[in-house]
Amino acid sequence: MSSQHEKHYVDQEPFDPDASLHQMERQDLDASNAVLVWRKFKTHKLGLISGIFLLTCYLLLPVVGFIAPYGPNERFSDNLYSPPQSIHMWHEGEFLGPFIYPLVAEANLETFQWEFKPDLENPARLEFFCQGSEYRLAGLIPATTRLFCAPADAPLFLWGSDRLGRDVFSRILYGAQLSLTVGLIGITVSFVLGIFFGAIAGYFGGVLDWVINRMIEILRSLPELPLWLALSAAVPSNWSPVAVFFIISIILGLLDWPGLARSVRAKFLSLREEEYVRAVEMMGASSGRVIRKHLIPNFMSHLIASATLSIPAMILGETALSFLGLGLRAPAVSWGVMLNDAQNLASIEIYPWTAIPMLPIVVVVLAFNFLGDGLRDSLDPYS
């Protein structure tokens, strides 16, 4: 059979009376593999809990405006640096339902600072599904209904307020929209470049492999943080927060792909010598088809685990840049921007709740690491 006919045979897929049976068997095999992976993943308790937690976080991102009691930049000029408040159920032995004690500001003539003390005589009940400031569900649908609210004369600060009288709890929820999304965009850019260049270098070899390897070595030899700072400083200061967000995401992705490309190259160097790859090539399959249909699927488990473990680095990168004032800027709200506002150690010593934004960063990064460990163990057929 000629090579032209062989190529036609592979690309056109002629009629096979047993094709449906083979397809059903392959689907059953894929389903059984998925079941085995799921059963193994369930035994990794930390990975399972972390996966559920992260899935919940991402599902709630479009509706944080409904959950947060206030807008991200809504200010209360009479409540600068208000301490965190507790929600109570009982007042003087009587059940009132969820309520708070309003904070009353008193001047301390010794420290020359305002001190907030709860007004224990006038409890303020919380309302549910109430009307608040306008926001947009999923960034598109205008809405004013919020999950819970406090009376207008007794604002609620679950995790305190910052130096401008903004609710820290609400700002953390809104900041999650940018801080958690930047990792997804960055990892998408990183994976597209890493898989593309790694596949070319590992499958074709030769001059292409040499050029791509030199490019990877040059990028990996550059100090990461100064390079981040230089690229971020080049972003025009008059750009909108949305434009800055996307360019920061792309910068993080552009600097992260060399490590993945090297892993893909090493795997492809070994896989291209396998008998099934040689057989497909002899049947006339194109290089692109061999890479897409036969090499990448056999490497997918490692890619999934790598993606899960790389997202925390993206989140920490955005946080570091925003903390240094070279990433996202106000009025955009992210966890890094909030930490930038709280970098005064003297203020943190007096108002420790202003450092609360570092807690969700720690929790989310740990959750991604636990999830990545669980996926890597579950997808590894030799473990």
C-alpha cells in the first residue's frame, strides 16, 4: 500500500462494521479508569476536602455581591478602623435572633485615638434578603438584594474596617474575584506556550530542540522577581484596572511556561520511541495528529497535576506585585491590593484585623497544594 493511500486510510477512517463496538469498549475503558481515579482520590482526605472547598469558592465568585453586606469601596467615615464585631442571638436572657451591638466611638485622650465600644443597651437586629447598594451578578445583571444587612445607623463589620472605613469582610469577598481568577488566566497562557514549545522540542528534536532549550535556559536564568517588577513597571499608569488585570495575568503566564515546557519535552523524548507511536507514524499519520491524539493524552495526568500546583504560584505572584504597588491598583480590589494598604507595621500592631487578607491567601494556596498532591497520587498508575 502506498504512503498516500496509508495517509488517506488514517485521515478518512473508512467504514468499519465493528467501529461502534470498539467505540463502546473504549468508552467503557475510559469510564472504568475515571472510576478508579475517583476511588483513589477519595482516599486522599486533604485533597478531597481541598477540592470541595476550592470548587465552592469558584462557584461563589459570580455572586459575591449578594453575599457581601457592602460594596468594595463603600465607606463609613464615622467608623475608621472599627474592630471586628460579633453576631449574637440572646440579649439579657431574651432570644432576638441574629443581632449586633452598635459601636460607639469615644476619644482616648491618652493615646489621641478613637476607641469603639459596643452599645449593650441598643441591640441592632440583622435583616436577611434586604436592599443594599447596587452591584452586578456575574458582572452583568444589576441587583440590589443582599443576603444580610445591618441597620443604616449601626453598620456591620464582621472582620473590622480599614483606614477609610471600608468593610474588610466585603472587600475580601470582592478581592477573591480577581485574586482567584488571575491564576486561571495565567495558567492558561503558561500551558498553551509550555505544551506547544515542549512538544515541538521533544518530538522533532534537532535544531528546533536546541533553539527552544536555549530560550528556556535564558528565561530561567533571569531572576524572577526583578523581571516581574520590570515588566509590571512598564504597564502605563493610566490603564484601567481591567486592562492592568489582564496584562498582569499574561505576564505571569509568560514567565511560568519554561518549567512546563522542559517537563513536556522530557516526556515526549521517551514517548516518541514507543511502539504505538512508531506504528501510527508508519500508517501515515501527520505529526500534529500524533502529538494531539497519542502523545498528549498519555501525558494528561501530569499536566492536570502541574496545573493545580502552578495556580498558587500565579496567585502569590499577583499578590506580591500588588503588595509592592506594581500590580493591580485602586479602585480595583484584590488581596494583594488590600495587603498593600496594610503594609504599615505600626498600623497592624494597633489594628491587627487589617492583616486579615493574608489568611485567605494562605488557605487557598494550601488548598491548591493539597489538591495537587491528591490528583498527582490518584492519576499516577504506578503509585
